[in-house]
Amino acid sequence: MGAIAYFEEIVTTDKRIQELKESSQTVVGIFCNFVPEEVIYGLSAIPVRLCSGDIELARVGEEVFPRDVCSLVKASVGMAVSNNPLFELVDLVVIPTPCDAKKKLCSILSSYKQVHVLQLPPSKHEIEAQLFWIEQVWKLKSELERLTGKKLSKNGLKDAILLLNSRNQAFMRLLEIRKLIPPVISGKEALMVTIASFYDDVERWIKMVHLLCEELEAKYNHNQFICDNSAPRVLIIGAPLIYPNLKLMDIVESNRAIVVIDDLCSGTQRLYQPVIVKEWSMKEMIRAIAERTLLPSMCPCFVENYDRINRVHQLVEEFQIDGVIYHNLRICPLFDIESALIYNELKRRNIPCLVLSTDYTYEDTQQIRNRVEAFFEMILSRIAGSKRSGYTIQKLK
Ligand code: SF4
Ligand code: SF4
């Protein structure tokens, strides 16, 4: 079995649920990327990210949550209501508070499971906000110690940081390969890799990512590209795409284009940043973990916008992007407001951008397909005749 088939198996089957059922370890359900997984691993517990892209779960969620809430949160409620096997396994749910919907999710889910609320500051860069967030990480540590009946040791936390930093290194190796021209991996395949990291055994995941990188390097050396040099190179940003809701990715990649990079919290953002520790004291490790979970986040829940725009620009340059697609999850005011800001800024910088508002349903598939096709027509006319400066395997070394 190739490495991609392995990641698909983790995402699309109940293989991992069976493994977790047989394990005696404490399982902690988490939402978003704000939850510091290092603290969970440091106490020999296992984090599983519960965010779901399942339309059926979102419909079930409507039984107890208003219809006019984003599909992501409704699907999370649906997990609880329908006794979803992954949700059933968790001993505690940790929920950050990026928006009103997630705040209310805390109260709804507390009828089903023990919930710990991670209060998010409204800003990332204010010193008071950072101190507040560090305090939240200390509180989570105490809660997890109570849950597991263990005391977090310095060595336990250090080992967890090193383990997750090696996960980050494996992921960065894959990101470099995604810069290759022509490409050797599709955006959908790459997304399966990060989504598998939501719940997979972390050491096995790291090993399989390195295997995938070796397979992809061999493909490149044998000229086994997935498309030629002329295919539009796309960056997807905005609201997370989560299995099985890969509608947008499927539409884009069935249209002669390739998503060479994303900046989604379910994708690249999830594993982009290592924990940078100055010394191995408990206080410094907690500070560094808090920094990793707060500062690199591109979630629109924060007041600041400029770092998100700069990040998009950086990815456009690094990955030789021809066009940006902004995925706006319907009924989310945060993404909606931000999409206009990003669109206008990219327009000012002469970077083509298409904003698409959708949800987990399929009724708008044809309409989205038409808009994507028109966008690519425009992009193709811009890139016709322009020569790409190839990014080659030698540059990876
Ligand atoms: S975009 Fe923000 S709030 Fe939404 S799932 Fe991602 S991190 Fe959480
Ligand atoms: S998509 Fe918007 S409304 Fe939904 S959880 Fe994320 S920030 Fe909240």
C-alpha cells in the first residue's frame, strides 16, 4: 500500500477508532488548532480533533442547534446527538472560544461530555492577550492532570514537544515537495495527510509522511507528474475544508488546476509552526507552547488582519501561485467580513482572487463549478506565454 492510501484509510475508515477503543489511554477531544496537544501527550493521553465536515451530522445538529449556524459547529453538535463513535470515545472535550457559535457549542456539549473551555483573547499581539493565553494553558494543564490523575513532569512535556516538533519537521519536508514544478501531489491528497493527523498515532503518522516524501521524490525523478507546467497553481485560504466535505477541492482539481498549497486550519496551518523553547523549565515550555498555538494562527477571530494578508502574499510568492480561492463558510460573519478585506488587498497587489461562499450541502455544486471555470479561464489567459522558473528536486536538498 502506498503512503497516500494509508492516509486515506485513516481518514475514511474506522481503523483508528478501533485502535483507540482497544487502548487504555485517556482520549481528549479537541476543536481548532488552539488546543496545545503537547500538554495532552505529555500526560500520556491522546488528542483527537473532533471538527467534522459531515453534512449528515450537520443536519442532525439542527435538531438542537439553530439552522442559521455554520455547518462546522452544527456537525460538531450532530456528533454528540448521534452518538458518533469517535465522540463517544473521548473522556473530555476541550473547546476554544473563537466565535459565538463555538461558545454556545461549549454549553450544548456539556450535556453530553465533560467540557473544558479555553478562553481566547480577541487579539494576538497585545502583551496582555499573550499573558492571558499563557494562563489558559496553565489552567488546561491542571484540568488534564485532574482528568488523568497524573502530574505533568518536565521530561514528559519536553518529550511531547520534541515529538510534535518532529511531526512539524516531517510536514515541512512535504511542504517543500509541494513547491515542485510540475507538481507530484494533488491538494486533495495533501489535505488527507493533514486531516489524518487529527487522530492518527503521531509516531506512525511521522513515519508515513517521510515514506510519502520518498515516494514523491522518486515520482519526480521519473517524471511522473500529476499535471503539466501549464496547469493553474492555486492557493486555497479561508474556512477549513474537512473530510468528507471536500467539494471545493474536487471542483478545483477537476478543472485542470492544482491546489499546490492551502492556508487552512485543517491543512497547512495545523502543522506549520514548531514550539521554540529557550530552556527546558516548565514555565518556559508552557510559554513556548502558548506562543505556538496563538501567534501563527490565521483564524479570522482575531482583531489583527495584516499578518493574514502578509502570509497569503508570502505563500503566493513561495509556491508560484496563479490564483487564490477564498473559501467562505456560509453563516460565518468572521470569514465573510475577512473575505472582502483579503479580496481587496489581493486585487491591489494584482493577485487574482475568487471568493466562494458555500456550506456542506451539494445544491450549489454546479454554480460553484461555473464560477471556478470562469476564474481559471481568466487565469489561463494571464499565464499564457509566461515562463515559470521551475522549482526542482535539487532545491529540496
Ligand atoms: S477557522 Fe478558527 S474557529 Fe474555525 S475551525 Fe479553524 S481555528 Fe477554529
Ligand atoms: S466557521 Fe466561523 S462560525 Fe463556524 S466555528 Fe469557525 S469562526 Fe465560528
